[in-house]
Amino acid sequence: MDKVTVPSVTLIVGCGVSSLTLLMLVIIYVSVWRYIRSERSVILINFCLSIISSNALILIGQTQTRNKVVCTLVAAFLHFFFLSSFCWVLTEAWQSYMAVTGRLRSRLVRKRFLCLGWGLPALVVAISVGFTKAKG
């Protein structure tokens, strides 16, 4: 713990390339949004944002191990964004299932997707932080 940990070159390059390509994907989707507006596009953009946030927090968190409060916050947000990524993949599977079975799509379904993608991970992280009382 005496030396400051600096992210490795491999980690910086990997997270940087991943974030850059995901950011380009989001920019492309936003620029042609009026042609491709769909539930699947909303899910994909949210998934990309959760991965980009995870990558940024990994790089930032590597240098914040000395400050306990910041380290705890980074860990909690990493937990949230990784869970969110998994939930967005689950949401994509749910949406694909609904498309195959021909179920009706509505705004209610889109709200359910947003609750599953962002709300469920927030609930899990809040419960985790509550049980551990942010100590470890």
C-alpha cells in the first residue's frame, strides 16, 4: 500500500479501445435515431452506457485505493454498473422473446425494461451496501 497503483498499459488500452468503440456506436445510433428508433435500440444504448461507465470506473478506481470513502464508492458503482450490464443483456433476451412470440409492445413494457436494466441493480447494490454498512 506504500506505492500508488497505476493501471497497467494493457488495462488502459483495453478499456480505452472498448470505451472508444462503444462511444462511436452510441454516436452513430444517436445520429440516425429517427430511422432506427425501437426498443432494441434503447436497450443497446443503455447497455453501451453501462459498459462505458464500468470501464471508466475501472480506470479511475485503480488509483483511488488509499482513500477509503472513494474506494467504497467506486466499488459500489462498479457493482452497480456490472450488474446493470447483465440486466441489460437479460432485458435484450426478454425483448427478443417478446418479439418472437408476438406479444404487444407498449410504453409499459419499455418502463419495465428500464426498471429491470437500472432499477434492479440499484436495489441489489443498495441492499448490499446496507448489509455491509459500507465496510468492506
